[in-house]
Amino acid sequence: MAPPVTFKERLNTVKVRHAIVQGGQVIMLFVFNILFLGGDLKDVSGYVHRTLGSNTKYNKIINKTQHEKLNSGDSSSWDVSLLFQLLQKFCGLKDPNVDKWGSLGGGSLENLLQQIKELRNDMAHDMDTIYSKDVRDQKLEEIRNLCYETLRKLEDKAPVSQEDIYEHHRLIDSIIEDAKEDINETIPDENIRHAKSAVEIRVAEGGYVADCFVDDSMESSDIDKLISSFWKYAGRE
């Protein structure tokens, strides 16, 4: 019989999911900023409106939550789903209705962006699987390689300063290496056993939930300590 999954293992898996979402968002936002056809990054919503030509078409593509994010002026709040839509339609890339990005050659910028989105979706929506250390590291290297290759292909598409490329390599490396450092709480694993109550932890852009189970014997202060530690690693503190 397999040993029970520990709280640490759950948190370390959630850290990896968060890193993949965060890494994908960082690279997609950078690509968008470089390729956006509208020029004025402070008027993305206006450009999208003008390009589509009607509120009906706009609302069909951009939902209410995405509209609020576009109008907030804070591009750091733009999630992977929104950025992917913007990249497909307003950045001069191949029309996905004509050339399916998932079917293009693996070396194209469009296909790399598609792969980043699909990896993000796989990780963000699979909240049941707890990954081993080897699998966690494999997933992290996968997103790192996709991000690196995307930056390389972006340089073929448009002028990009080497300083910006270096900075985004550094950002991705920082995200990946932080996620590879497992959480090692001092609270003994034996105090974190089968679920009697569930602590919901909402992570990153999509608000998806990881259920982290806590034993009855655990003090509330210990639970708070674990959650506080998680938020630290997830970049919320």
C-alpha cells in the first residue's frame, strides 16, 4: 500500500503549477509587448475595439473579467488565456483560423506559444495529481525550455534588445529555481495526515484550488504557519 501523500508534497506540487502559470504569463506578456500592432500599450482595449469594429464582436472575444483587466492599466494582471487571445488576433502572427497553431512546426513562434498555453492548461486544471520530485523537475525544465525557445524565435520576428532577452532569461530562471526548492516545514509529517478538514488555497491567475488536508490534532497556529509559508513561496508575500 502506497504511503499517504504528505502536506509538503501537495504544496511542492502546487508550487510547480504556480511556476508554470507564472512563467508562461511572463513570456507571453513580453512577446505581446514587442509585437502588439496597436503601438500604445496603454490603449490595448481601445485598439481591440477599433479593430473589431463593434461591441458585439468585442464582447464575443473579450469577456467582462478580461475587459476589466485590460482597462485596469495593469498588464501584470493579464492571465495566459487573455494574453493568448491578444497574441492570436492583434500581434501580426499567423491567423489561427487558417493555420492552426498546434499543427504548425514545433519551431515556429506560434506553435511555441500554443505549447506554453497547453502546458499551463494541463497543470492548472489537473488539481488531483501529486507529482514526484523527478516529475516536478521535468515539468519545470519543460516550461524553461519553451520560454527560452520562444525568446529566441521572438528575436527572429522583431527587434529585441539583448538586455531585455537577458532579463527575461533571468526572470524565468528565478521562477524555476525557486519552484525547485522544496518546502521543508519543521512541522512533522505525521501531524499532517488524512483529511478531517480542508484548507483551500487559491493560486495564481485562475483562482484554482488545491485541497491541503489537515489532521484534527494540528493547532490552528500551525495551519496558519503552513499557509503563510505557502504564500511566501507562491509569491504572494
